[in-house]
Amino acid sequence: MGIVMFISGLICKKLHDDYEEYPNLFVGYKLKYAMRNEETWEEANNYILKPCVFVFIFSIIFTLIIRFFNLEISDIGYILVGILILVSPIICTEIHIRRFNKTKEI
């Protein structure tokens, strides 16, 4: 799952569409707050790679620790880690672009 988030972040950073094509954007970070204007759109698409790389590294370390120590984790534990891996880059990016917009308004 970490590799999926890494690839998603890479696609958003490198292959996102031009903002001029809004609202017919096909590739990129497309939550409402990120699409307020072109500057926010670019910042969100450039930033999303950082938390995606972090969750990718986290998922590798998590997997290695489980395998190395031969730990058994319940299905709920795996589900919670999976949700964390999927949701944390979005939450981090949303927090970042809100702060980004606040600094631009000042």
C-alpha cells in the first residue's frame, strides 16, 4: 500500500495537469481547498509527494519489523495501519495548503 501512495504522490508532482484546464483536470491533487486558485493547486501537487514518501518509508519499516521479529498483528491492526497510510498524506497536504494560503493572505 505504501508503494501505491508513493506512486500517487509522484504522479501528482510530476504529471499534474495545467490549472488552465480547470475544471476538466484529470491528473493531480483534486480536493476542493487545493483547487481554489492556480498557486494553491501547484503547491498542493508539489507538496503531496513529501508525505507520500514518508508513508512509503513507514510501510517498509513497519513490514520489516513485523517480518524480522515475527510479530503477529490482528486484522484490525493491519486495517488501521492501512487507513493511516492512505489518509495521512491527504491530511498533511490539507494542513499544509491551509497554512500556505494563510501566509499568502497576510
